[in-house]
Amino acid sequence: MADLDTFRAETRSWLEANCPAEMRTPPRDEDDTYWGGRNAEFTSDAQKAWFEACVEKGYTVPAWPKEYGGAGLNAAEAKILRQEMAAINARSPLSSFGIWMLGPALLKFGTEEQKLHYLNQIARGEIRWCQGYSEPGSGSDLVSMQTFGEDKGDHWEVNGQKIWTSYADKADWIFCLVRTDKNDKYQGITFMLFDMASEGVSTKPILLISGNSPFCETFFDNVKVPKDQFVGEVNRGWDVAKYLLGHEREMISGAGGGGLTSAIGAAMTRHAAKNGDELDPVLRGELAMFDVDALAYAAMGEKFLDEMKNGKGHPAQPNMMKYVGTELNKRRHELMMSAGGSRSLEWDSDETKGGKPSRNWLRTKANSIEGGTSEVMLNVVSKRILDLPGA
């Protein structure tokens, strides 16, 4: 305990010295978040200083081993770091699908050479990744995917299409599910890694009802992938895919993809007062109920994380987190729209920063679809946690 108290004090001191004041406020928008990659640019000197300090300390991936770019923190130390960063509202220094999804899969299934090569680049923000899973006819039934990699001796030749590929138009590399055996539905998929600049790779944005386009269609036309650029075993990529999906759902359920699920009642009340408004008593009650649920969700997340770190976590817990987090986030934005009144429906003015409240509200509708629908998540929870019989 004394060692942890010392670590907390040292962490608090380091954050005070290295986290600029500008990085202790929420990002203004998605473009104000640092994603790394070949073409990445910092939005400010403060963002650059914060990122570089965390890279040097290993705090972009604090729980990863030091040889892979992390700080080598144990579970208790990593929890303290999260708490101390939250206490000063410090921003994450690096947002990355490599950190949230690919990294954990490489730590479990990758070769030592792959770990040293890819994980260090991810930790330093040198590669921006996207995920090639869903296809036009293969969403919830992912194993029905048809993108095919033909064995050409010294390489695979990949042909097919992926859809809902987040930020594919901005990514440097893709981790991609490719069928390499058409005769085995589950044991005929390989988890490949390849450069998005490869000849034959193209993307097309998909416009959402929010007016923004984080998603893309991605096309592979005779793409050559070197034979050693796969994770796990050939034709056993489904094992890797299932493991990664758990981390994806954790990401979507929280700040990574589903939006912040923190308490909002006091902030909404202050915002209304600033505009000379007074919130309806019923709405104030709904905000209070939301805040209680948000705090309970945060506590549940900490409990599950502790259990996972100690090897006691249930494999379906990410499904619970994904369902609750995304539904909570939808509810959060519904309440924010209600608190904002007709002003929140505005779409273009500078006052609402180009309709940010309404666009964000519309965007949340996808949270309960992407990464597995809420209905699928409930089915998994009912079968695997509650042991209920199937229909």
C-alpha cells in the first residue's frame, strides 16, 4: 500500500509538471483529438508537448510492457494513473484503434517479432489503423464474409469489399479478416495486416444522417499481401477476431467510440442558467437519474477491469459494457437535446458550432449498431451470463 501511495504522489506530480492546461479540457471536436499516423498534425503546441511527454514516459499505453513502448504498470498502478488523469480532466494523449483493438490482439497472438515491430509503432503513434471486418452481406453474421485471399506462393492476392470501415480514408494500415479457405466457415479465415497504400486498395466515404462521414466502403482489387503479414495461424483468424471484438466493444461502450458517459446534470443546469433558462423539474429529475446510472456504469467498468486484470473476468462482460454504455450514451444526448430546447435543433450556425448538438445526437444512433447491435449483445448476455435457454 505504501508503494502505491508513493506511486500516486509521483504520478500526481508528473501530471502537474507535464500536462499543459490546454490538455485539461475536453477536445472541442473530433479534429481536436490526436490520432497519430503518417500524415498526422498537431492542433497546438500543447497537444504536441503532452503527446511527446506521454510517449517518453510510456503513458500512451501504460499497461503494456516497456519493451513494446509501454510503461510496464501493473493493474493497480494503471488504475491510479487513470484516476489521477481523470481528476485533472487530462485528455488521452493518443486515440488509436491500434491501442484499443489491435494491440491487445497482438499481445496475445502475435509473434515476438510482430510485437516488437508493430506495438512500438502503435505506442509512438506512427501508424494509424483501421479495421476490416464487416461486409455488405456480413454484419452480425460475420463468419459469412466473402473477401478472399488466394495463395499465390510468396503472397496472397486479396479481392473483396468491406463496409463501415471507420476512418479507412485516413488510415495507414488495416487489420483485416480474409477468407483463405472456402470450405470451412469458421476455420477458414486469416487475420491479415497490410498497408492501405498497397496497389488495389480504395475507399469511399459513407455519409451518415449526422452529415458527417467517419465510415467508409473499402475495396480490394488484386491486392498483394506478403505471406508473413498475418496474426495467429493461417485459417485460425476467427480466434483472433473474437478476442479483438471484446476490446472493440469495450472501446465503443466508453469514451473511445460511444461518447463520454459522465454525469451531466449540473453542467446542463449551469448551461441553461447561462442562457437565461430554467430546466423543467421533470427534466431535472431525468438528468439526476441519468447521473446515478452513469456513476453506476463507471463503477461497473472499474469492477470488470479489475476482474479482467486478475483473470476472473467473464468473457461476455464486454457485451454487457457495450450494451449499457451505448444505450446510456444515446440517452445522454437525448437529454442534452431536451435541455437545449429548440436551439439544439439548429443545424448550421456559429452559435451551435455547425449544429454540433444535433449532429452528435444523430451520430449516437449508430452506437447501438456498430460493433454488434444491442439486440445481439442482449442475446449474448442472456445465454452466456444468465444461462437462459435459446429460442
